[in-house]
Amino acid sequence: MSRRVLAVITLLCLVLGLALVVYAAIRSIPSGLFALALIVLAGMAAWQGLLRTGRARVVSLIVAAILVLGALAAHLVREVQYAGAAGIAVLLVSVYLGKRVFRAHVKAAPALAPERAVVIWNPKSGGGKAVTHHLADEARKRGIEPIELKPGDDLVALVQAAVARGADGLMAAGGDGTQALVATIAAEHDLPFACIPAGTRNHFALDLGVDRNDVVGALDAFVDGWEKRVDLGEVAGRTFVNNVSLGLYAEAVQHEGYRDAKVRTLLDTVPTMLGTNGDKATSRELRWTAPDGTPQRSAAVILVSNNVYRLGRVMGSGTRPRMDAGVLGVTALGAETVGGRHHVRSEWSTAEFVVESDADVPVGVDGEALVLSPPLTFRIRPGVLRVRIAPRHPGASPSAVMPTGLRDSIRQLLRVAGGADPQPAAAGSAQGTGQNR
């Protein structure tokens, strides 16, 4: 079914569902008005749930179900109960269809397949995903040489040796740290690169548009896949594909308890850490210059990302709508100017960012705990990586065309129903010169 037809059906379901709900509310005043309020809240929770994944989806849908039951219990007339239940059901259908309308899937002509491609795979990553999916055997079936990363092996040396032997395509099957190292060498030699989602979280794969549930299918990127160019970030000569964290969060990452924290939960994690660590003087002072030229310092957290994350509680938060915008995303929490003015949160995008400190700085680079010597110079390397994507995979971030809220969703549905493509989604307030709150 085409995207346009889905958008039309979604809008019709939305109108019909609302009409039934309003009818039920009017017929059973005053309980109906209370039920209507519950239904509106249920619809908002269901919309968020179906557009999210993981724990957030489960919690949102449970809240929606509880609100629906409360709305039905508020009705006293059986006829009204039926109308209200039908309205809720139709609204949920509209939410489900709306998600399909905004599902990204890029179609492009296949690129020339490498003749001597290799895949570096780590049998320990992701709880042994590569082993479970028989990755090595599947690679050989496709004419791709599997190279196992064994304990004690030097990953960089393995990849460089493969290139020296004539490898003309590099795949990485492991965590984001492995992806970054292999991607660095691929960019250095201008070779096509493919990300195999065999790690635990696979954030890089998600924003590239790789199906994280299709480990074997990702190998087809070097069979009949298409190519796009994306950016890489760099700090102190080290490449990062996702982000680098500094401050209290980065110091906490040095301990196992915080290593699994996700980007979209970072803002919730920081207050906890501040409470655990006492006052912010317990962390190293970081210094940098804001976009307006004001010197600032922070003991809370700085997140520098390869392109801009959509943060906060909007749909698609925690992902990057684009990987080729040629900018770093910078988010600073708990910053102070030299004059003492406090900013709860500042966000901006830039091509270069420098952080000073009087001591070595603990950092989390793509989730890996490191300590780097200041000054830390962050740069974006635009379009340096040739990424191949399997034809069955989305090929774009989940937030590439995802609306930023209910109002934007309706506006976008009307556009698509009229025959237009969904507009690329905004990454968030980090776009532009800067913002302080």
C-alpha cells in the first residue's frame, strides 16, 4: 500500500475515532466529559508508544490501556460504552497506520559490489550474535572473507593487513567501538564500509538505517547494496561514530554501573549522578567558548556528537535524523559563564569545538571509557565514509521523517495525503547557532 493511501486512511480513522469519542462524551455528561479527557490522554500515550521502541513503548502502551479502561468505566450507558470503545479502537488503528506512513525506507540503485571484501567479526560482541547467526559461514556464501577478532589481536593491524592484501571493501561486525576503528581505516583508503549490527546496542547501525534485527541480511550490503556518504567525528586524533561524553557522566562511565546509559536517558541520569557525587566541585572543571563568544565552564556534562541528536521527549528522541549534515552536535548541562551566570542546558551545532582543562579529562568515546590530555579538539569530517546499505534495510534513521509531535504529525499527514513526501525531520533545538536555557 502506498504512503499516500496510508496517510488518507490514517486521517479518516483519526476523524472517525474522534467523532465517536465526542459523541460518547456528549451523550453521557458529566461522566462523558471526564471519559473524553481520559481518552485524549490515552491517545497521546498510545501515539508515543507506537512511535517508540523498547521500555518506553511498553510503558506508554500500558498507560494508554489503563486510561482506556478508566474511560470505559466512567460511562453509564451501554450505547455510549460501545461508541466510546469503537472510537478508541479506531484511534489506535490511526496511530498504527501513522507509524507506517512515517517509516523511512530509501530506495536507490545498487553500487558495484566489492570483489575482495572482508568482514571483521568479534565473536564476543552482543552476547555472541555473530556466532549465533553463523556470520562467518553466511559471509563466505556471499564471497566475503570473514576475519575473526580473537583475544589479544590488534584490530587495527588486522584491518590494515587485509587492505594490504587487496581488500576493496570493509565490514565490521561488533560494537560501536569496533565500527569506529574499521570505519576510520575505510575512510582513510576511501573504501566502501558496511555496518553489521552484531553489537549490543548498535546505535551507529540504527542511525545509518541498518535493520538491527537482521544481522545476516546486513551482509547483502556488499552484494546488491547501495551507497551513501556520511560524516565521522574526531577528537584528539581518534574517530567516533556516535558521541563523546565529558564531565560527571563521563567519569561515571568509567564504572560499569553507568556503561549502558543511552543518549536519550542522559538528561535523566545527570541529576542522579549529581545527587550521588555531592556538589559539582567533585568533578574536573571543563572550559570552552559558547557560540556567542562567552567563555563557559562546566562540572556537569558535555555531549559532543557526530551530527545532531534529537533529544528530549519528542518522537524519535535519541537518534540522529541525518548523518551527513557536516556538523557536530554539542549539548552542555550545568554550564556557567566566567561571570557566574548559570545555564541549565545549552545546545548548538558547529564544525569544531575545543574543551580546556587543568588536568587529564575522563571521556566516554562511543561508550568506551578513556582519559585524554587537554586541550580536546573536536572536529567533524564531512562525507569521508562510503557506507553501503542492504536493499531491504531502511537506509535512514528512524527520525529521518518522523514528526516532532501530534500537531506536526497531523500537518505531515495532510501533506502526504496531498501527494507530497514527508518533510525531513528537524534534529532538535541544537540546529542553528545556539540556545541556552
